[in-house]
Amino acid sequence: MAEHVQIKTAKWDGAEMDYFCFGRGKETLVIVPGLSVQSVMGAADAVARQYASLTDAYTIYVLDRRKDLPAAYPMRDMAEDTAGALQALGLRQVNLFGASQGGMISMQIAIHHPELVKKLVLGSTTACVTDGQFVLFDQWIRLAAAGDAQALYLAFGEALYPKEIFEASQELLKDLAKSVTEEELRRFAVMAKALKGFDITRELSEIRCPALVIGSEDDRVVGGEASRIIAERLRGHSGCELFMYDGYGHAAYDTAPDYRDRIARFLAKTE
């Protein structure tokens, strides 16, 4: 896909959220990315290339977080803002794919705004952030607060990627860290702090749309068990499928070569 992807802004009720859109399909796929040191908006062209195989069947929207993050920004507010952006864009009954923190946002949208979601894909996510899991996030928060972008990028990459990919990517991560701004570190810390105490396990029974849960056995961020718990909770009241990778780490959504194909096959299934 040679065409440059343009960043646009959704506006509603005084709020703003950047997004980009590509593809020409009749169906809509909305991607809610996970927590990142820098916004995925800066990698729009790369994301469009990554999902090029889906562009005939889907028009794909990738959403950022809202622009003006308050000092405290609970996960429920993230979900409500993302739902607000979907409504502002006139999107209904979308295929919603959330990765990691994006999955937590997507589950809440499916719970509280079921009219917006046709099918749900949940990658490397959890319905409950335990105190033990938050230890890792707290480490990231402290590095962001200290302004150490390089150490943050390296700690982030080491947790997300398999050892061989991380080791091969260290110089790239160091280069990326050079462009990180103080505002980006502040935003990262705000979004990471929101993970503390997150728990929607009991609310999962309210999700009625078909769902595909994709986890990884070697996930060092939320653990593979988190995906199995979500799938088990959903199986009784929605068409839920579970697939577990092994060897691709938390960021299997970036590292597994057949990840997009799995999403496409699930979304193409008829009821």
C-alpha cells in the first residue's frame, strides 16, 4: 500500500481523538491499540501495510486515545471516549479488535454499548489486572516519571516481545526513545496508572456478540491464563472461540505471521 495514510480527528462534546482510516471494504473493522510509549498514529503507514490483506473486505479505522488526557483517566472513561469517537464517526455494528489495554477498552464498549459492536476480537488482554501484574506496569510508570525514555522503551520491549526479537530490536528501540517527548511520557504514565485495580470479570456475562479471544502462553505481561478466563466466561452466552499461541509473546498481534488471517477467518464466519 503505497498511499500515505492521513491522520484525522474525531470531535464530539468538546473532546477530540485522532484516528486514521484505510481500506475499501463494505464491512468495518475498528482497531483499538494497546498501551504504547508513543502513539500508533506515528506508525499509520506501517499499520496499513500490516493489515493490507484485509482491505478488500474491510474499511479499517485505528483509534488513538483522546487528546487532552486528564491527570487521572480511569479505564471506564477510556471506553466511553472511544465509544464517543465511534458515534461521532457514525460507526455502528463494527467488528472491534482490541489488543492488550485496547482489549480492556473494547470489552467495556461491548458491555455498555452493545449496539456499536457486531463481533469482538480480543488480543493478549485481561478482564482483571491483579496486584502482581501491576508491579510491571508500576515499573514502567516510574521510568516514565523519571523521564528515562530509553530505559522505558527497553523495559517495555523486553516484556512484550520474545527474547530473540527483543535482542534484535534493542538498537531500534533506543533510536525510537530519542524522539520521545515529556508530554508523551506523561500520557503514557496516565494510561498505565489506569490499569491499577481494573476488574470487569463479573461484567463479562453482559457481552452477547460473537468473540474471538487470542492469547499467548508465554505472555509475560498479563499471562496466558487471562485469555482462558475471558473465553470461559464468554462461552456460555456468546459465540466465543479461543486460540492460544506459544512463542510469540504478549505482542503476538505484531509477531505471529498468521494473526491477521485468524482475525479474517473469524470475522468472515456467518451466524
